[in-house]
Amino acid sequence: MKTAYLAHIDERAQDNLPPLVLNAEQAKSVVENLIKGGDGDFYLDLLTHRVPPGVDEAAYVKASFLASVAKGDQTCDAIDQKHATFLLSTMMGGYNIDPLIELLDLDATAETARDALAKTLLIYEAYQAVVEKSANNAFAKQVIDAWANADWFTSKNKLPKKIKLIVFRVEGEINTDDLSPATEAWSRPDIPLHAQSMLGKTMENPLETIEKLKEKGFPLAFVGDVVGTGSSRKSAINSVLWHMGNDIDYIPNKRGGGVVLGGNIAPIFFNTAEDSGALPIECDVTKMSMGDEITIYPYEGKITNSNGETISTFELSPTTMPDEVRAGGRIPLIIGRGLTDKTRQDLGLPVSDLFLRPQDASNSNAGYTLAQKIVGKACGVEGIRPGTYCEPRMTTVGSQDTTGAMTRDELKELACLGFSAELVMQSF
């Protein structure tokens, strides 16, 4: 296993790529070697950093092994009970949740399990199990209190007051095929590999330019006149963030964060940037050129050049953007905020004032269009005005084959083991 994996690392490194994440068979081999002993640091690093989170098949192997070590059923020289519990906490959700709840009952692991669950969002149906346990378990009660207090949110860094960046400028209209070519669709699940095709047909030596700009010592901002038009492709923002985003702890081969500035940003691309924890801003970019040093002041709504001169102004939209970036994306914010709201409601507490709540569109006496009525029906109201925040009830979800592998990976990461929608169709 070690020899083969080291050869794989070398092979990928030749193309400036990290190794692929471990599959289930490789994860089993890692576990077997950890149990045997020898090269413990090597195999522990693989288990810690190279297994995808959520409900991937390899994650099941990882969670099962760590649970057995944490409970004391399996001994391992490289991992003690407390560290096994901590490693379970890094898996986001899914197969790690039930073991963590059980570990609240063991003296050796209760505190670590409490800290883990307090900042875990992908709880889903296990919420009720923690509530029931909290009646007789002080650590479970502390988890409930942590959810109510939004510890998962307050423990994260706020959106900075100023962000210093280097401009990576692409002229004209940049569509999603420029960022994620359809001809390279086969590689989309392998984000680092697919990202190498970004802008390959649009500009000369884009990847070399990116690496050269990084030598200036600041993160890059992706800047364009019109950004993200064309078909909706999560792979497009994945590629941008692979080159200009930040590593995510314990999640291999994926990055978040990043900044996108555009004179106009296509709505779906804007949304996928939000979901990924990026900061997308629509603003005048005419005074920004390749390699410029700029500073963004998110709360003041201005961008300055290296001389301190204001070269662009903007308004953050939506108003929840600072919370989205802080939470690591719009999806984690929605899930986490919902968890906090539900917990506070069950405890008889008022709605939390920690969050920037979505602002509803202004009232109007005008009627609703058919589309507004359709969305309204899914929300239990007569209609939905443009700009209104809502969470419609979905009964049918469909997605075409070229997105299949990516959709599968996204659902695994969200610890999805079932669907609330009555019909879900995904071709491959």
C-alpha cells in the first residue's frame, strides 16, 4: 500500500497535482496497517487528510474504525480514544454522527465528543437523539446549548474589515465553458485536474500567470467585465477557487473562500460562489488591471488601489453576505442557522440576533405573475416577490448526466443519505 501510494504521489506531482482522495479499498488498507502498527505517522496522515468527508464509501471505513478505537473496542498505537473522537469531528456529518453521540456517555471521550457535536451542522435526524440524551447527560445538554448559542458560527472568523489582493484580470465576457470546458467534463470530479483546463482557450499561459502573481505574496482576486455566463456549472467556481481559494481543513482536493469581482456576475455563478464560501462582488472593474494590488473594504463598500485611491464602490448583496463568508458558504449558513433556530424554538428561547437576517422585498399592491405564484405555492403563500428570501418545498429534482459525478460528490459531502423530495432523478 505505501509503495503504491508513494508512486501515485510522484505521478500526480509531475503534473503539479495532489494525490487523489482514498477510495474504500485504500481506506481499508490504511486501517489494517494502523492496526498492525509500523509507519503509524504515514498511515495516520492518510486517514486524517486524504479521506473525503460525509458519506463517501471511504468515509464509512474511516468512521467505523475511529468509532471502534474511540470506544476502546480496538487498540491502535497511533491513535488513542480522545484523538479518535477528535478525528470523527473532522468528518462533517453522516457516518460520524451516531458514534459521536454514543461517545458522550464515555468518560474518556465525552468532552471531545461534546466539542465535536457543538460545531457540527449536518445533524439531520440525529437532532432528536441528542435532545433525548440531554435529559440525562450533561454533555449532551451542553451540545444543545451550544447549538442554541450558535457556537458553530461564533467560533469562526468574521469577514475581515479589509482584504488585500492581487488582481487576476480577464478581459471581456467569461462564460462557464471558459472556466470549465465541456470537452473536459470527464475530469470535473477531480477538481485539481479539471482546474488545469481553466481559461486554456481564452488566454495565453493562464496557469503560469496565476503562479507568477502569487509570488507577490497576497491572495488573488478573479476579476472580469462579465463573469460566469452560460450554462450553470459548479465546476466553474470549483476551478476558480482551486487556483485562488483556500485549503479546507480535513477536506482533500477542494478549496473554498476566494474573491470574485465582476462588472456583471451571472446569477447562477454568483450563487455557486456564495455556496462555496467565496465573496462575489458586482462593481466597476474598469480601473483594475492584471497584477494590480488592491484593497477591498467590504463594510465600507469601496476598493482602493496601492496608492489608497478609491477605484470602485459597491454594496454587498445580499445583506447576509458577511455571514455567508463567515460560515464557509451560503449552504452551511442556511443549515447552521436552521439548526440554531430550531434548537432555540424547542428551548423556548427568542430568535437569535447573531445573524444578519434576509430582508424581504418591499410590499406591493400589484398582483403576482404565474411564476411568482408557483414559487409562492411551494412556500405556502400566495406569491413571492423578486428579491424575497424563501426556502420552497421541493417535490421534484432532476439533473442531467454531465453533472452526475459532481452531484454525487456534493451530496456525499453534505452527508446526504436520503431525499425529502418525492422524486429525484440523476442520470450518469
